[in-house]
Amino acid sequence: GAVVSQHPSRVICKSGTSVKIECRSLDFQATTMFWYRQFPKKSLMLMATSNEGSKATYEQGVEKDKFLINHASLTLSTLTVTSAHPEDSSFYICSASGLAKETQYFGPGTRLLVL
Amino acid sequence: GQQLNQSPQSMFIQEGEDVSMNCTSSSIFNTWLWYKQDPGEGPVLLIALYKAGELTSNGRLTAQFGITRKDSFLNISASIPSDVGIYFCAGQRVQGAQKLVFGQGTRLTINP
């Protein structure tokens, strides 16, 4: 149980384009989803927290207009990197917690490369 | 953002050896979690601890929630090659209430 998927697993895009990453909870309802960014050999950095049906809460220093988050259902959250630039290249990981809010289960990550 | 102090940062051991790593904080956490991350993958939950003093095992893994609520350790006994990876501790200040604070990670390398 508690499986979280992400799609795509890796994406390469041109600078200036937008990229959408999906995060799905496959076997539980995720009232809260989290988006993280991870640089090579570093720990996870929380970008934002999203609750189903409401606006995401962004961490300090994270541009909400740059990283659009939508959590329209209890099983799906999307992160859209708008007007991507090479410095946005990174490993993006989502996590989800269920109704009991017991813990967070992580997706497999999406590696974004902006050329 | 704030991180937990996790040590050691890296470990190089022989297969079969036991491993110990820990996390400390200057403030109290009410939940401690231990994750393992393989290259190019997301973290996988190993052990979750919810009560101060709690000692929990998962196979060859044992973790404890420090009595002061400011630390936790993870032990791996009789290491095997598939234990290679990065181990992260994470804490929640308020149980079940959202944000995780992560340690810097411990990179485990095993010589066969």
C-alpha cells in the first residue's frame, strides 16, 4: 500500500517552455501533497505544500508564479514549471500523506533538464 | 531551510558489518522518520517513530526515538550490498501535521 507515482520520470525541454509534472497516489486518498526539489548530493528541499481543493502554500524563496501547483483531486497533484530555464534543471520529488496524516510517502521523482 | 544534524555524512564499510547513524536537533520533534534513497529514485520509508523512547525494528534495521525528542538513531545489522544508498532522517514538529525537516543524509558504501 501507499504507492505514489510521478510522470514523467525524466523530461528534457527547451528554455522558455513549460513543463508539467504529475504526482498520483495510487492506492490511497492524499489530502496533502508536497513538492520537493533535490540538487545532486544534497537533501530534499520543500518547495510547497498543497491541500486538495485549496491553494498551495509555498516555502520562502519559491516563486509561486514560476512553480504552479494544482491539487484538484485526492489522488492527483501537478507541478508546472513555467518558462523553464537551465537553472530549473533538477530532480523534483512529490510526496503524499493520507487522511490519517501519519507520514509522507514519496514518488520516484522526475528529472528535469532544461537546455 | 532548517535541517536536522545527521551524522556521519558518509560511511565506507565491509559487507557484514553493522552500521549506525544518528540525527540530532536543538528543538523537539514529535515524529521521527527514516528513509532510504537509491540513485535516481525517491526516498522510501524504512521506519516511523511516534513516541519518545520508542524502539522499532524492520528486519535488520532498528531505530529509536530519543527520550528527549531531540534525537534518533538508525542501526543496520549485518550489512549487505543492497543496503548501499543514502539514508535520511526526517522529523515532524507536530505529529501528522505536514512539514518534514530533513537531515543532510548519510551515504553508505559497502565493500564486498
